[in-house]
Amino acid sequence: MQLLSVAIENYVREHSISETLLLSELRRETYLKVLMPRMLSGPVQGSVLAMLVRMVRPQRILEIGTFTGYSAIWMASAMPSGSKLITLDINEELSEMVQKYIRRAKLQDVIETKIGHALEIIPTLEEPFDLVFIDADKINYLNYYELALEKLSSGGFIIADNVLWHGKVVDSGKKADAKTQVLKDFNAFVQQDSRVENVLLPIRDGLMVAQKK
Ligand SMILES: C[S@@+](CC[C@H](N)C(=O)[O-])C[C@H]1O[C@@H](n2cnc3c(N)ncnc32)[C@H](O)[C@@H]1O
């Protein structure tokens, strides 16, 4: 389910920070060469992430789910100087492509990539992070959220992607499939969690933004 009409989506894009030529090339290469290219955030969500980064001015970002590096490059380009973004992915096959675009974006000193299962890597990372972007396997969203909260500075933010799950979280009258149920449970958990203040932004597939108190 598309939350916004194509016309509105285009209008929003035309009135937001533009995707750089490099990011547009990365997006095109992802759609040409990589399986499930729709996992990539896209220009509107990329510009939203970049603006949130400009507002928060995080010194350290953790991204869970690199894919081809599209969202990492959007966020890293908006970070203050001297800051660092660590991005994790279990899939080694995309590494070469990710590194190529990080080099071309001249962000080698800002973005550090790590390969492996996020649940194993996160506990080994130095803390704190000021912003954590959760965008990997949905089944582990609550686990990532708990680990992220532990590593987050006070006042820091968690942003979790796909929390509207193509609108399926509000489907009534039929039993939710496993991933939909995971996301419904995740949203309900965050909503009642007294450790955070949260807002669900209906951007693209839904961004849950939670600030640690
Ligand atoms: C939706 S994509 C990330 C998209 C990217 N953030 C963007 O917007 O361009 C999800 C990624 O999570 C990765 N992933 C899935 N399970 C993982 C795990 N257990 N640990 C680390 N990464 C994982 C997948 O390999 C995939 O590349």
C-alpha cells in the first residue's frame, strides 16, 4: 500500500533537499544489480533522515542495516565535522559496492562498515551513540531497540524504519502475518515505554522516532 499518491510523493521530493548525483547513481545501480532494491530508503526518506541529522547534530550514529549504503551516505553527508557513523550488515556480498560509493562520496573517514549479525556486533561497540537507525530484519526490531537504548546517550534518538509495514499494521479482520505482528508489537511496546518519548512519522513506510529520556 502506497501511503501517499505518486503525485504527492513527487511534489514532496521536488520541495525537499535534492538527492546528489552520486546517490542517484547508487540508487540506479541498486535497482539494476541488487535483489530486493525496494529495501533502499529512497530520496524522500533520505532527505528526511539528513534533515533529522542536521537537527540532532549527532557525534556518533549507529545504523543497523547498510544494504547498498544509500541511507548511510545521506546521513553521513549531514553530520557535523569530526563525527562518525558505524553501519552494520550481515550481507558481505554488497561490501564492494558500498565501499566504492563511500569512497566516491569522500566519506571514508566518517563511515565505518562492519559485517556480521547485528545482535553480535552491537554489544561490542563503544558507546554512546546519539542516533541509532534501525533498518534490518524486522523479527529482531525489539532486540535492536533494547540494545540501542543501552548504547544511546541520554536525549539520544532511535529511528526505526518500516513500522507501518505497507499499512498492514492497521489491517483488521484477518490474522496478521508474522512480520506484521512483530511490527505491531514493536510499536505497542515503544508507545508504552516510559524510558522514551516517541512519535510515529507517516513517512514512506513509517518511521518510529523515540527519544531516550
Ligand atoms: C532494508 S535494508 C537496509 C536499507 C538501507 N538502510 C537503506 O535505506 O538504504 C536491510 C538490510 O539489513 C540487513 N540485515 C538483515 N538481517 C541482519 C542482521 N541480523 N544483522 C545485520 N544486518 C542484517 C540486510 O542484509 C539488508 O541489507
